[in-house]
Amino acid sequence: MALYLVALILLCLLNFNTPPNVQKTLFGIPTDKIVHFCMFFPLPILAFFAFDKYTEKVWTSLLFTLLTFAVGAGLAAFTEWAQSLTPYRSGEKLDFVADIIALAISSVLVAVLDISKMKKSR
């Protein structure tokens, strides 16, 4: 989990002088938004695997999911803000939106899987 967070922050803030030559869009979606989605999607999943032992009841699972989403949203906001302070990157609202969509989808999946796991064990 810690390595993922370090990698995420580095990917968001490092200066890539020569970015790879990739398509500008994929299925009409800007490629950089897809990259942001892919970078933030694993956060709730990794948090679940790291801290699953603390979610023994449905309400704790939902609370954990909301907390994970809030921390992820804060991290997404921080990285966009930090990018806007650098001369070589820019903070974009749509990047933040892509991050939030990834966190929301991943958080819902984690909550559903965790709650269904609890119901099966009863």
C-alpha cells in the first residue's frame, strides 16, 4: 500500500521531459484521463486488502469505504493542486474528475464484495 502511494505521487509530480508517443484519445476519451482513472482505481482495492480485518460488520465496511474514498479524493485534490504549482505540469479539473470516478467505482465494488463476503460467512 505504501509503495503504491509513493508511486502514485511520483507519477503525478515527476517531470517527464519526453512523454511517450501515444494516441490522444481512446474510444473518444482523452488518454490522460484514462491514465488518471487507472492510477486511482486500485486505491480502494489495495486499502481493502491492507485493512480488511477491520471490517467485520456492514456499518464498518461502509464507513471504511467512505473513509477510503475521502482519503483518495483528498489525495487526488492534493496531486492536482501540487501539479498546478510546478512549471512542467498543470492541474486540471477533468483529471480530478477522472480520479473521483475511478475511486467511486472501485469503492462501490469493494463495498459490495466485502458485504457479500460477510453475508456468505453467516
